[in-house]
Amino acid sequence: MDNDVFDTSVMISDPMFYKWQYVVAWNKLYKREIWDTLRYPVGRVHEDEFVYHQLLLKSTKVACTSEKLYHYVRRADSIMGEESSGAAADKTLAMLDRMDSLRGAGALSGPVLDTCVVSAVCSYLGAMRDPSVRERLHGLSVKVRELVRMASADMSSQLRILDVAGFRMNPYWYARVRQMFVLPAKRIARVMRGEGKEE
């Protein structure tokens, strides 16, 4: 992260600014009035994912610095240390909210849409491993299927989703994800094995 001042209209449409170091709540100073009508959602994990895009929409400029002013300790038992199914469920909902909010503001670019789709689908698959969490996401399967179809035009997005499905999930879920894609599964598998590149 370099020392620079960014126009938020540029940040909103650039996937780089949705990486974790920009999204997290703990490395920012805010103008007080931003919080007059904005709050972090109570009881949610990944609460910063629910609010970050709202912060960009309510701001005009963001100043970044590469100076190390905060010492961050990552613990094995933190939400960043090990993603729980409950956290994955909340991240799914946050990504869906982000897409809806940015679309409503006319600010949802193709690259940011791809980033949100991959994150939402992968988080959804992670959450669905846990039967106790499935009820929270009941009714989202149709929306997630639509998201996968949106990613179908982009082979790299498909491969990232399949990577999560194949290595973090059981074979049942992997098979279900493969069925969602518009592109033939054999073609995807061939690219994954490095036997052919998608043009």
C-alpha cells in the first residue's frame, strides 16, 4: 500500500481495493460524520465486509499510507485464523449485499462483480458444509446458482470456485458445483490439469 490519495469512484470499480488490507476495520481513521447513518451490523462475523462498500459510497477520497502505525497480531483461534461455517455464511450475505448496494448505486464494474461472485460462492460452499448453518442460508441456492452462471463467462473465476470446492469440500459438493457451470466439466478439468489453456 503506497502513500497516495485515491478518489473513491476509482476505488469502487477496482478489485485491488477489495483486498483484505483495504476492507478491514482496524487500519483506518474515519470522519465522525460518516457514522451518523452507518453502523456495523450487530452479531455478524466479517462485519467489515458488510460496511466497507458503504464507506466507499459515502466518501469522496481516501488517503493511504505505507507507514507502519499499527501492530497486528494474528492468533490461531481468531476468525482470521480459522474460518468457521458461521463466518462463511456471514461473508456470503456480505458479498450479496455488496453486489446489491454497488449495483443500486450504478457502481458495479465487471472486475468487481467477478471478485464478489467468487467470494460469495466460495463462502457459501464453505458454510453449507455445516448442517446447523444451512438453515441460515436457506433460499439462497437459486441466487448462488445464478452467481455461478455469471462467473461462467470467466474461466479463471470458475477455476477458483472449483479449487475451493475440490480441496475444502467433500466430493458430493464438488460434483454439485461442477453441475452448476455452463462450461463443460471435462473442459474445466482439462484446464485444471494443465492440459489446455482457455483462450
